[in-house]
Amino acid sequence: MEANRIYNFNPGPATLPLPVLKEAQAEFLNFHESGMSILEISHRAKEYAAMQAQAKADIKELMGLGDDYEVLFMTGGASTQFAFLPLNFASKEHPGSYVLSGSFAEKAYKEAEHLGIGEIVASSKEGGYRHIPTQEELKIDKDAAYVHLCYNNTIYGTEYHYIPDTQGVPLFADMSSDMLSRPLDFQKFDFIYAGVQKNLGPAGVTLVVAKKSFLEKSPESLPTMFKYETFFKKDSLYNTPPAFNIYMVGKVAAWIKAEGGLAEMEKRNKKKAARLYGVIDASNGFYRGHAEKDSRSFMNVTFRLPSEELEKTFVAEALAKGLSGVKGHRSVGGMRASIYNAMTYEGVDALACFMEAFEKAHA
Ligand SMILES: *Cc1c(COP(=O)(O)O)cnc(C)c1O
């Protein structure tokens, strides 16, 4: 591990690849021989244009998407997308359908509900969001404008391991916490978005990857900045974009490509997750995983200890060993280790070894 750096298991903002941070540091004062930093350069400059175009191309290449999809860089985080989706696409006749699988899925639904144009088509709330609703649990409304999923539930530590068949209803997904973490048949999705601060870069830009047909035309009644059409037609440059954040997302995408793409990310992420779930499953109930086994997330591993007292000790002792950010979200309690693309196996193994030693000392 790099001197002065700790292992950061925080859910977001989260750890970023060290080579990316170093590269950004090295070219900070002189971006692409412009004599300016990325923070200072005009977003109309040719150096900026080349950077943004490359970032978009790399993201689409990683996802295996063609000309019928477009990449947008927006602001306001995933939370603003929660409102933009119903505003742009839903109506009383064609409501937005929501699958409730956790806190962020609920928040997305609430925005549509507030507008009177949202409906719930499945929910695993009962029992504390321990599983991802199955295909059989989904009650598809053929008249819906879209079916909205939260693909990885950051707080509860559950993740989809199948792509629902929505019977022709457009499929929308919040992939804030598992975007570019593994290959998927992305063509099955019509609209994907992510606040980038989990897996892709610094907080402040929202990535949208969607079919052009959903972006070309937006309701006239909406303010300019609420329309996807505005971002689509102006290549995300209608107003001043968060240039540094987009630049960092581009660097992370290039890093993923250089490391071997999404297949390699999946291999690493599965290996990391297996190490931690292995400790949980071998602990004879000392560690209790929150998620049901078939819904376990490769990104956020959630678990409880025998008492809240021990959980406090666990967090403090972990931090003393350079393992930061393992405290779970207050709505679930317990622990959560977020192990996104940039978290190394070395870091996960250090946490797993700590867990094994902690169990020995306290079981
Ligand atoms: C963190 C998170 C959000 C909220 O993202 P913001 O960019 O902070 O608005 C939404 N959905 C998921 C799945 C998340 O993990």
C-alpha cells in the first residue's frame, strides 16, 4: 500500500484507483499542454472537447453500446435524476413503474409519487430489503412509461443477478453503485444513470447512458435544464459542465479499459466479494450477512455482529489498522464494506484477516 494512504471502504465518495489520482496530480498544472489546469480551461477549448469525446467513447466501448445510445454528463447527482425521469417520461396515462429494493429505489419512487405519476410493481421492503424482487414478483403494467430498478442497493448490500423481462416496457436503471463493475447486456436497458462518486469518479457529475430515442425530444413544458433534450442536443455543453469531474470519470474509464475492461473488473470484484462472504459464512453466526445469499452484492458487503457493543469495537479496531469506513448505514445498522472497482484484493484481504482475528478474539 502507498505510504500515508489507508484502505477506504466508504460507500461514496469512495476510493479511486491510485494510478488515476497520480496521473491527475502529475498533469494538474498543465492539462494537455494547454498551460492551464483542467479547472481553469474553457469548456469550449479544443483540449476539453477531445477529453470529453474520449471519455464518452470509452464508456460506450466498455458497455458494448453503439450509435443508438448517447452519453450525457449532468449534475445534481442521481437524486435529481429521480425527479427528471417522471418529469420527462411519465404521465397519468403512462405512469412510471418502480421496483422497490432499497432506500434509493424508494426515493426514486417518491419523486414520481409526488407528481401523481408513479406506481409500485414489486417490493422487498417487508423483511428489510434482504432480497432482490424476482421476475415472478414483478407485476408488469403494459401501459407504464418505464420500469425503474435500482440495480445495486448500496445501503442494504443487494444486487440484481438477472435482467428483468419487462415485456416491452422500457427498462430504466439507477446503477450509481455498480456502474462499470461487470459486463451486462446493456442493450436490454433503455436508460441508465449513475451518480459517479461510488465507482467512477468524484462527486459532482451524473452519468447518463441512454437510447437516443429517449433523449431527442422532451416535454415542451419543462425548464431548459430539466430536459434531456437540452443535454443531448448540446453535447452536455449547454451550460458550464463540471469539467474536472468529467475528466476524472474519463481517466477512470481509461483505467478500466487498460486493466482489461468489464470482464476483468467482474473477475476481481467477484473474488473480493467471495473473500468477505467466505469469512461471514464460515463464522458460525458470529457475522450475520444482511442480504439473502442469492441477492448478495459484489459491491457492498453488509453484515452484523452479535451486539452493538462489539460493532463499535469492530469499527474502532478496524480504523486503528488502517481499515476505514466499515460502519454500516444507520437504517440497517452493523457493518458495510464497500469494495468498488478501485478497492484492491490486498485491501479486502486485510479486512478479511482482521475479521477472522476479531472473531477469534470475541466469539
Ligand atoms: C448514492 C446513491 C444515490 C444517490 O446519489 P447522489 O449522487 O448522492 O444523488 C442514488 N442511488 C444509488 C444506488 C446510490 O448508491
